[in-house]
Amino acid sequence: MSDQPVVLRGFAGEPAIIPDAYSLRTAALAAAGAVARVDDDRDQATAVEALRMLKDLRNGIETSRKAVKAPVLALGRRIDDMASEFLENCNKQEGRLQGMINHYQQHQLEVKREHELELVNQAKRASEMEIEAGRLRHDSVFEKDPTQRAGMLKRADELENEALHARMSGELAVIDEGDKPKGLVVRNRINFQVEDAIVFVQGYPQFFKWNDDTETLKLDRQSILDELNRDGGGLFHRTHFPEELSASADRRLVRPPGLRVYEETKTHVR
């Protein structure tokens, strides 16, 4: 396919300003330059006439500029409509495939995190078994009944073996992230939606900027995203209110007042 699939046929044109317009501009500037001061009615009338000439010139240029641009703008709209119509079905398929890939990658992420959590729990169980084995060995020293002592030591050996097996299994476990096709870029990030702007601005006013011209507050969305996705947890993780902290196992999805925080997976092909 050509590097430029959209082409323009039969178009030519060079914008220009006609000589009469230059003459009118010269006359208007000369009339304006002749007014040095406005001290009486005569000076004022001269200034008004010069001002009228300048305004007429500006209005004439503005009207003709719009008239000359109109067919060009119409052509631009036709080009946009043509390209949009050409790609309509392609865009639908692109969105459909993108959605399925996003869903699959989100599922893969959930499986990976479940596996990671299981490994953490396995390591915790191994530690608990090692502690219990150590306690049994310690208590066996003071046990006078030989049979009881032997049973305690046997159980300690069993626990230590189970703990070793659990640790080795965890260390050797490989989390399969699947084969990612070449060029597929996957990005997981935490996003948010403002559900109650008033409540949020009361809790975190530093994320809003005041606009003097419109007398409105503007949300600094990027700064909020940076804090939500900061490694190790950002500002929202340092809250003094437990109800704002994450309720999930990974502690990532904090709950600032007025915000709905959620995780999303997005993919694109490079």
C-alpha cells in the first residue's frame, strides 16, 4: 500500500490579496497617521473618519477571508468524512479485538496475582510449621516420658520436612504469564472516576486549581493518577482514616472520599 493512501486530485490555488486592498490599506494608514492629537471636534471627526476606514478595511478582509476559506474548509470536511466512512468497519473490528485482548490480559493478571498470593501463604505456612517444630523440640527436652518425647521429636521432624517441601515448592514455582505476541504492549494501571466532586475537594483540595478567568476549580487529573499508581503507595495510602484504605488483599485500590478507584488493563499493538 502507498505511504499516502488518501490523495487530493485536481486541487490548486494560491492565496493573494488584490492590489486595490493594498491601496485602501495605504490610505487608511495615512489617514490614521495624520491624527496626532484629538483636542477639538474637528480633530475628533478626522480621527473617526480614519477609524472608519481602518474598520471597513478590517471587515472587508475578514469577510473575504471567510468566503475564500469556505470551499477549503468544506473540502477538509469531505476528506475527513471520506476517511471516516472508509475506516468505519475497521474501527469497529479494532475496538472488538482490543476489548477481547484487554479482557484476556486482565484475566491473566488476576491468575498471576492469585498464584503470587498462594506462594505468600505457602511461605507463611512454612514459617508456622518451622516455629511449631522448634517448640516441640524445645518442649521435648523437659518431657520425662520417653514415648511422649519420641513422639514430639518425630512430629518435629515431620513438620520440618513439610516446611522444607513448602519452601522448595515456592522457590521453584514459575508464574506462567503466557506467550505475549510480538508488538503487543500491555499496561495495567489504577484509574478513577469522580463521584462527588464537593466531597473530594474538601478532603484533597491540593488536587484542584483555581481558574481566575472562569472562576472555576479544575481537577488536576494527572497528579491524582500519579499518586494512585506510585510504587509503594502514594499520598492516598498515608491517610489517617481506615475507611479510605484498600479493602483488597493487594492493598492497591484505596478509597478516597468522592472517588471510585478501579484497576484497568489496556493494550495496544506497536
